[in-house]
Amino acid sequence: MFADFTDLSNSLRNANLLKTETLFCSQKQKWCADFAAHFQSVCTKLLALQTESSLPPISRLEYTNLNTNFINRHYVAEVWVYGDKRYLDKNQRFVGEYDISFLFVYYNELWDTLLTMRKRYVGKVKVREITEIMLKTLPDFYSYLPKIALLAMKDLVEYPPFNSIAKNETFKVTVGDYMVNTTPVFVETKNKNDKKLAKWFEERLENTYTFGDYSNLDFSGKTFTFTEFRYAQFHHSCLRNANLQGSALIGASFFMAQMEHCCLDNCSIYETDFSHAKLQNASFVNARGQAGLPDVKEWRYVGFLPISFRNADLTEANFTGANLSGADFTGAILDGAIFTDTILDGAIFSGNTGVSNR
């Protein structure tokens, strides 16, 4: 293949991924609502199957991509459920398809453009080579689906039909490639022990605590500084007076957590969910969590979602020097909150904020 064709295809790929990012930002609320409706229908089906005793407790619900579908431009995520043995589970079951063609508008456009361009090279660029290019860039476009699932599911996992489904000791909802790479978007672990977990966290192991379920536990007064909790779940947990200074909390969820006087100074809080959390007197000094792409001209991965402080109690919280561009403070209590030198470009507020710039 000619080097200039490769360079041009890479340039077009970047441009079409940037257009997909723009589309995602404008349509994500609708896409999340559509995914939520589909997820609810899947859960209803699973509950019915378990009620009639034709499906045992499950360990994984997976939205999975099959390359054969995409080669044929059939843009769907197949939905499967498995037991503990996953792909070896004799009770694994296909439970539906989710149409994701809305995510592949510019992928399809890229494909058609490359097929048209190849004609200039008089047969020296093969259709097979273009198919290989498209398969290599497929995960980039598909990477928007986990983001949609994360957003859509956060308000569904607390209620029926999802919480009525019979699950095994560890349960995951994942999105990804069949039998290859999958991204957890929800993890549920039964019989957790907060004392054992706290001792484990103090070891500060790399790439170990990510995507974990640490919900409904008591970590009050604990010190977990400079620890990596990317996409971990602390729903309803107590972290009063805890010290998380310098930790990586990217995508973590502290939904309805009790975090009064918690230290989050110098933390990475990109797309972290603090909705409905109690954060009175919490400190976010120099925390980093701006939304969007790090480079608006070069696509490297999906842009960060806005931090959510929706309906959180942030009375006298300290955000001095933090970057919270795009953050959502809708419904938050901000009486006496300190925003000295805080970057709030595009942040959303509602009502009487009581914001202080001391």
C-alpha cells in the first residue's frame, strides 16, 4: 500500500472520530435514554426467564461486538448472559441485539471514502487492505458505547427489574469484543469486608482496584492517598474524614456516599460521579477534572464526561485552584462553598448557589 494512502487514511480516521465526538456530545442524552430503555427491556426478559426457572443466577451481562457483523456493516451489539464459566457456561444465552448504527455514521462514511480513494491507485490498494484498516479502527468508534452504558445505567441499578435479577457472588455488566477485550460498566460483589479491603488498599497496588465494587462499606477516617480507583464504585459508602489526596478517581462513582470532611486535594476526578453525595467541608484543592478531549485537534480516546455534583451537599466545600470545566452542579447545595481560582468554564449551576469566591 502506498505510504501517502496510509497517511491520508489516518488523517481521515482522525477527522471522522472528531466528528463522532462532536455528535456524541450533542446526542448523548438521547443515546443514554435509548440505551436505558433497551437495558431495562433486557433485564425484564431475564427476570421473566428466571421466574419460569429456565435461567439460573448469572455472573455477567455482556454487550459484545462480533467483527463478522461489522464486516457486513451490520452495526449491532449482541447481548449475552453467562454464569461463572462465562464462554464455557452451558447455560449461556443470547438475549437480544442493540442497534448501534447511530455510533457508526462517520465510520461508514470513512469506509466509503477509502473505497472511493483506492480507485486512484489503479488496483494497488486492495479492498481487503481497506477492510483491515476498518477493523483496526473499529474499537475507537465502539469505545463510545461503554461511555453511554456508564451514563445510562447509574440510575437503573438501584431499582427493579435490574436489582431483582438473581446474580452470583460477583456480577458484571461489560461492553467490548467477543472473547477479547471487555470494559466493565457495572460490578456487584456480595459479602465484602471493609476492614480487609482497607488493609488491601493501603498496599497501593497499581492497576488493581480499578472497576471494583466497594459500595455500602465504611471507610471513614481511612487514608488511601495516591491510590488508583479508576471507575471503582463507592455507592452509599461512608468516607467521612477519609484522606484520598493525590488519588486517581477517574470515572469512579460516589453516588450517595457520605464524604463529609473528606480530603480530595490534587485528585484526578475526571468524569467522577458525586451525585447525591454528602460533601460538607470536603476539600478539592487543585483537583483536576475538566470535561472533553485533551486535544481538540487529535482524537486519542473518547473525551471525558463532565463531573457530576448533581444534588450533592457541598456546603463549605473548598474547590480552590481546581479545574472543573463542564461540571454539573444542578441541584447542588453550595452554601459557603469556596471557588477561589477555580476553572468553571461551561459548568452548570441551578438556583441560588451561595457560591463564594473567597
